[in-house]
Amino acid sequence: MGAESRRLFFALWPDAAVAARLHQAAQTAHAACGGRLMHRETLHVTLAFLGDVPAARMADIEAAAAGIVAAPFTLELDRLGYWKHNRILWAGCTQVPAALTRLADSLAQDLRAAGFELETRPFAVHATLLRDARCTAAVPPPAAIRWPLADFALVGSRRGPDGSRYEVLKRWPLTAAIV
């Protein structure tokens, strides 16, 4: 990836209080499963992964995001899951808010209409807490983490020797549709 392209994704980005609660849940799970604990400042829920994108396409990305009309909502992270095939422990929700599904679907539709290729698998609400975890038994879920959401973000990613580093490049507010 050269200087003229950037690894990008759209995400729900937590404030400091939510990130601290997610990190605490990760630390508790780490005691049971081991693995690599995600840094507090990297915890998020990915809405759409774009991959390496040429700088010349930034205006297209921003235009797609600017067209999104979605209401604010609260996400309640109340369960932990473990994907054994890639050894990831994650926080998710028992009940996915309809507003979140609409947001992810609208964003994906607008990005595809702008010519971006996205994953075809269904959107799965999760915040990765541990990588390379070895969970041999069910890990009890944390107390529910209520996460009020008023915006979504475009994030740049840079890989490094100790994992990826993320930078929030721009945010778009969630506002109810005007009728």
C-alpha cells in the first residue's frame, strides 16, 4: 500500500467511558482465554470494511457517507461470543437494534452504488476483544454495556509490529429523517 492509498473502514467508535467498559470486559475474558488483548483505543464495531482505497476515491467515500439518514440509537452489548476458527472473542448484542441494521445496510448500499466492493457475508455486530484466544469453556458475559450512538466514523488503519493503529478521519452524525 503506497502513500496514495489508505486502508479504510466505517465504524461505530466508542467514547472513553464505553471503551473503558469494553476493555474491562476484555481483561476479564483474557484471564480465562489468554490471547492478545485489544488496545482500549482500538475497540470499535465495524460497519463496512473498504480495504486499501486510493486517495482519489476519498470524495466518493465521503459522498456515500454524507447521504446516510439514520436516527441515533443505543446499542446494548450484553453477550460474548467466540469464533473458534480464527480464535476471536468478541462482545455483541442479543437484540440488534433495527436502526443499526438500517444504518449498516444503507451504508453498504451507497458504497456499492459508488463502485466499492464490500464483503458479501451478512453484517455481524461485534467488537473484537481478544485475538488468538483459546476459550475452552463459555466465558460469562459482562454486565450489559449501554452504548448511546449519535454518529459513525470513517477510520484509517495502519499495520504495525504490535497490531493495527487506527485514526478516526471523519464522523457523520446520526439524525432522524426529516419528513
